[in-house]
Amino acid sequence: DEVFVRRVYLDVTGTLPTAGEARAFLGSDEAGKREALIDRLLGGEDYASYWTMKWCDVLRVKSEFPINLWPNAVQAYHRWLHDAVRENLPYDEFAWALLTRSGSNFREPPVNFYRAVQGREPADLAKAAALTFMGTRLETWPEDVRGGLEVFFSRVAFKRTGEWKEEIVYLDPTPVEAVSGVFPDGTRVDIGPGVDPRRLFAEWLTAPENGWFARHAANRAWSWLFGRGLIHEPDDIRPDNPPVHPDVLEYLAEELVRADFDLQHLIRLILTSQTYQRSSIPQSEDPAAEAWFAHYPVRPLEAEVLIDAICDLTGTTETYSSEIPEPFTYLPEHQRSIALMDGSISSSFLELFGRPPRDTGLASERNYHPTDAQRLHLLNSSHIQQKIERGPRLRLLTQNAKWKVPAEVRQLYLHVLSRPPTATELATARAYLESAKQRRKQA
């Protein structure tokens, strides 16, 4: 229970449980308390903020170069994505809106899917659609197959308005002759002059019998909860990169379709599984055990989650800014990092700890590999030291020189690690407090 409560809070909400939340969960003996906690977290605002952050990485939500959505569009796009996650918009409807909507990028937020692509050519748009909704990298496909898919994006057009940085995404009305597009499964379709090719692609993509769409969605959800997909990387699906457990991926895809593309149903299914709730302690020395999910894979916290946790534990805040477009634009003092809407707004901490630049939408943009610079920052930087020394929440727990051991130590462990201390840890704390008392007397 101690491991589960912390794990599920971080994976679902990107937020640590409070000491009170951890204590209430650990003290409950109700049957089904894990399922009840999962349902509560999936219905909360932190879940919506955290999973919106994940989608903003995928969809390249960024004001500045090289995406250049600009702040007004970023705000509208982020709000639409947040509402879609919070309201659990069915995933097929989510994809349909992003692929087929037309209008102002300020007033029809889903059209920013096309605006947030580096390039306006059909090849660029097709590449973004394939990466986002099929988890495949179009540059690895044969040229003739790529060409058949690019036809579906050949009539997307853009035009500016009189409002600063506003742009209209629309279907080019210029008369054209009928053309033929080819879906990735090899099916050829004739596209007449009055037909929106994007809608044909969206219909094919989101059809329940099209396993590609559901399989990728299931694999992406799995990768967000485990740190790696059943197919790894989650956006590198190809014949020579098969899933480690094909039957599991197929089952999850079928469940998603059966549930009418309810993503929360899929997430709940994974969270309640034995695989997700397995210990992270390896039971095998086989180096492939982690890739096969023989144990829960341990990974670093995302940069945004880590700094939010440090701020929550210490009671401090962090400063985020962007020099462009308005010089040194600062956010409210209590802004949470997981709720940052714009990839251009950042901090030195986020950059050091691997926050993605949101330039390509690739999962590999986020760096999960710890570095020496990260270790030194956590161990030895004035930034972290000042948060520990000046943070009001930690000071409330530690300022009392007459600590009631073990009660105060237990409270500190619940606050930081969401569990009580072990007997060894408690003994270590006693020894430390005693030595500190002696040092004070000698001073």
C-alpha cells in the first residue's frame, strides 16, 4: 500500500499525496480501496492538468520558434486540450476534431494541430498525423506509400487575417481534378473535387475495425504509466519493432474499442492490473526483465513533476518566464509546472532535468536519463538548499527542538515519502537528533 499510493498519485496526477492523504489510505481496511482511489484521482483537476501536459508534448504546444503558435493560440489550444482530458472526450472524437476542423487558430483551437507543424507541405502534415495517431515515423516508409497518404493532406491551406498572429486553417476551395489516395493498409480511394480528403482519412483512421489507431492509443497510455511502451519507443511502430507482449496490446486495443474509445477506461484497466501493481524490486537478474515488465520499471520523475514536488514539500514557489514575445513575461508565483501551457515558458531547472522542447512531438524529446549535473543540483545547489532552509512547510515540521520521537519523524516521513519510517530509519533519525542536541550543547 505504501508503494502503491505514492506510485498512483505520481502516475495519474503528477503530484505527491499529502501526509493526510497517505495516512488515510494506509489506515483504511476497506475492500476495493485501490480501485476507489484510482477513480477519485481520474476525476480530479490534477489528472486533467498532468495528462494535458503529456498531450501538449505530443502536439507541440509552443509559442515560439520553431513551432510559432503564438500566445493567443497556445492559450486557446491548451484550454481545449484540458477540457477534452477533464471531460474524457472519446479518443476517436478527439482525433477527428484535430484532423478535420477548419477555422481561426484563436477561435477553433483544434486547427492548431496543423499550425504546430514545422512545414506546410502535405508531406509535413501527413508525417505529423502518422506520428501522432498511428505512432509511426513516415520517413521510414517506402516513398510510394508515403505519397499515397500525403494526398489526404494536399488541400489543407492557411491564410492570415487582420488580427495579430491569427491564421485561418481551411480546405482549399480551388477546383481540382479527382485524385486517388492510398490508406496505409493499401486501400485506394478516389477523392472527388468537393470532398474533404482529411475527413476520409479520419474516417479510415478511427473506424473500430482499424486496429492501428486503437493499438497505438493503448501503447501510448501504457508508456505514460510505465515509462516505456509494450512497443518501445511508443511512436516507433513498425513491422521490425514488435510488442514484447502482443496479446496484451491486442487485448487493450480491443477493450478501448469496446468502450467506445473511453481513454479513462483504458487507463483504469492498466492501473488495476497486477502488472502495474507489481513490486519494482527485480526478481530476476535477466537484463531483459524490465523491458518485459517482470517488475515495475523505476524511472526518474519528469522535470515538471520533480520541481512541483520539491515546492509542495518545502512550501516554496518557482519562477517561470519567457523572454519572447513580450520581454520577460512572468507567470503567477504559485503556478504549477505541470500546468504550464506553453513550451516556450521554462526555467533553468526544467531545462536541466530534461523537459522536452516540444519541437517534434517525439517521445524521445523528453530525457529520462539522469546526469551528473542533475545529481549535483539536487545535492549541492543553493537553489535546493534555500528551499529546504526557508520552506515554511519543512520548517513547521523541524523547528521544534524538543521533537517527540518517533511521532515527529513519522510525520516527516509521511510528508516526504508517503510512508512511515522503518525501524532502521527511525533508529538513524534518533541517533542524528541526539548528535545534533550534543552539538548544540557544545556550541
